[in-house]
Amino acid sequence: MSSPKRRIETDVMKLLMSDYEVTLVNGSMQEFYVRFKGPEETPFQSGMWKVHVELPDQYPYKSPSIGFMNRIFHPNIDELSGSVCLDVINQTWSPMFDMINIFEVFLPQLLRYPNPTDPLNGEAAALLMREPKAYENKVKDYVNKYASAEAMENDNDESSDDEEMSSVGSYESDDEPAGQMEV
């Protein structure tokens, strides 16, 4: 067994044996969902997010892909796609880090200390800088609407149907692909 494969299995097993609820996608240890609780003493504290994780074949030498599945209002998280802008995941990743680091340190710190000067969500960044109290209230509204226990239950009811569908469409037309120009 190759070293990256063994490391993937080790890291995912650590996560499975932790207090986190982990759901493997199609039994694969390279794609899974983790239920992540908002850190205490933050406006995110009562929230519960479903975080999608994909580990590349080159993991741990290449960083994992992390995305929030339910909406969150935060300057460094894209509200619609759930993409996370976090240097330690995107630029300064090291094989010394593991999946437990992401859920126990990196994501809680991101929620606790947002960086409005490098935003993925400009509205959240502007609100945090101009009106911190209004930002906190909007975060709490999003938590209640999209990340409460009730919202997670509703998401589970809907996602059981969605999991059978692929988000990737197929191209089976004899027409030329878009972007081709006749000369």
C-alpha cells in the first residue's frame, strides 16, 4: 500500500473514531461529510454544518478540498458554493496537518477570527467592518435558518433523494461544443 493511501486511511479513521459524525460517500475514504459545530462564544455557536471533504490522491502532500454544504454568512466562505478561503488549507498546507487539525483548529479559528480584508463574501466583510453588531445578528439569523438542528433534519430529508443524482451533466449532442467558432 502506498504511503498517501495509508495516510488517508489513518486520518479518516482518526476522524471516524473522534466525536465527529462522519459519513463516507460510496464507502470511499477520499470523499465524506463531517458534521461540524460552531465554536463556543461566537455567533456561530449553536450552528451545525455539513462540511464536504475531498482528499486528493496526493494527500497529505496536497491539501484537501473543504466546503460548507449548508449556507453560512462569513467573509471567508462563499455563501453559495460553500468554498473556504483559508491560507492553511489553500496555500500553506503541510503534510504535518491532518483532518483532525482542520475540524478542531483551522475551521474553529476561521469562524472565530474572520479576515474581512481577504473576502470571498464581500457583503459579510463589509458588514463586519462597518457594523459588527449587524454582522453578528445576520450570522445568527443564518445559523437559525440554515444551520439549526431543525434545518439539518430538513436537509437530511431532502438530500436522500439528491444523493442519487449527479451534479455533473453529460454532453451527448452531435453539435459542436460551445465556444467553438466557425472559420
